[in-house]
Amino acid sequence: MSAHIYQTPKNAMQSGKARMRTWVLEHEPVEGKKPDPLTGWAGSGDTRQQLRLTFPSLDAAKAYAESIGLAYHVTMPAPKSLKLQAYADNFR
């Protein structure tokens, strides 16, 4: 069993930065999804895929994974770079 820890990204539909500081722990899928013969919907017997835990910090997420003996890998967020430009630059 392994898990993936990452920081929640900014919502593209909003300009605010709420809930960007939380860290998420998701379990990696153990088995692939297969179509249900009756409905055709994709599903699997792996119920850990439905579990998504949030933590206030990266250290808290790592501590939880280590306390239950779960192997994990962390994806750090990309560094943010601002491109400062003025309206007058359009006319140069």
C-alpha cells in the first residue's frame, strides 16, 4: 500500500486562495477499475480509493502515514512566479 500526499491547488474558477494551505493524502489504487456488467459503470472492490484525508500541514500528513505504516510520496507545489506588466506595455 502506498499513498500520495499533495497540496490542494488554487481553484481556477475563483480568484481567492481559500483552502490552498491544506494537504491531501490519497491512497494509490490497488486494482484497476472494471465495467459493471449490468450498468456499464466503472468500479472496483478497492474502497480505499474513496478515502481522501486533509491535513493542515505536510508534517501532519507525513506523521499520519508513518503512524499507520503507510509508504508515501510527496508532490511539492510548483513555485509561483508573477509576471508584472503594465497596460502601457501593449503599445510599445
